Amino acid sequence: MKWIHAGAVASTAAMLFASFTVPAHADVVNGGFEAGTLAGWTTTGDTSFSGVDPFAARTGAFGAFFGPTAVGGIAQSFATIASTAYNVSFSLSLADSAQPNSFSWSWNGVTQTPSFNNAAGFGYTDFSSLVTATGATSTIAFNFRDPQSFWLLDNVSVTVSAIPEMPVNALMGAGLLLIAATARRRARRRTGA
């Protein structure tokens, strides 16, 4: 009987812990474009002069390039945990300073920094930003315009910034289970059962 009771307490504690475990990433599909295509991403707006090619790679074999004449880009939705902070990171380059050009990115429809308008060309630069999920699903989107040259994008990732603490009720419940198990065990010892 002792083993059954101890097993029940251990499995309850394990289930409580597992229910509050946060995934280490948000499962961005093909964030490094290593599929050799835009698989996993939804194209938006003007899709002309955009794709995936080895010349656009920052790391690995492939990177994405974007040179649409009107604003176009890519977006992806994935599972997140509401009120959890995420770190978005990506590598970005502008092949030359020809104007007009523009770049922006958004998290759940809200434009984030950096964004560029008529920027001077620059080599691959790593950017990161802290954002917060507002629901069970979040969407990241990148928008480009560069009719005379290309924006290059690679290494898109979304990771949990900090693992949230267990809610007070869960901790209190786990503590009460342990107190009850200990009291029951002591009572059995006294009665000799």
C-alpha cells in the first residue's frame, strides 16, 4: 500500500511539473531556409524577385532574397504560450544602397524594430528583439521592397526568453499533496499498519 500511495504522489507531482514546462522554442519552420525553398512560410504581397538561393546564405547552404518592386514578404504562424516573452532573432543584409528600399517586420501585426526606409547597403547583421505572446498562436512577418537590388534574410528563430515560474496555486497544491502524504505515513506508523 505504501508503494501505491508513494507512486500516486510522485505521478501527481510529475504531472504538475510537466503541465508547467515551457517549450524552448516556438517551432519556426525552415527559419534558415535550408529546405532550399520558402516551405513553411506564407508569401505576402508582391512575390516577384523573391526566393531562396545559396548566394543569400549567411550560414548553411541557403538564405532568402527579396527584391520586389512593391511591398512583399513572408509570414509564419506557430504555437506560443500567452504572456510568455520570446526572443526573435534573424540575420539581415541589404545588397546595395539603391533607392527606394524598405524593410519592416512585425509580431502579431505590430511593427517592431528595426525597420528601414531608403537605407544604405550593409552586410549581414544579426538583430534580436524581445516580444510577448498574446495567445496560443503568434505570427511573425517580414516585409521588403527593393526594385533595384535585394534584401537578404537568414537564421530566423524564436526562442523562449525566460521560463515562467509555476503559479502559486500549483506550488501550493503540490505542497499540500506532500503534507498529506507525510501525515498519512506518520499516522500509519503510529497505528502499526
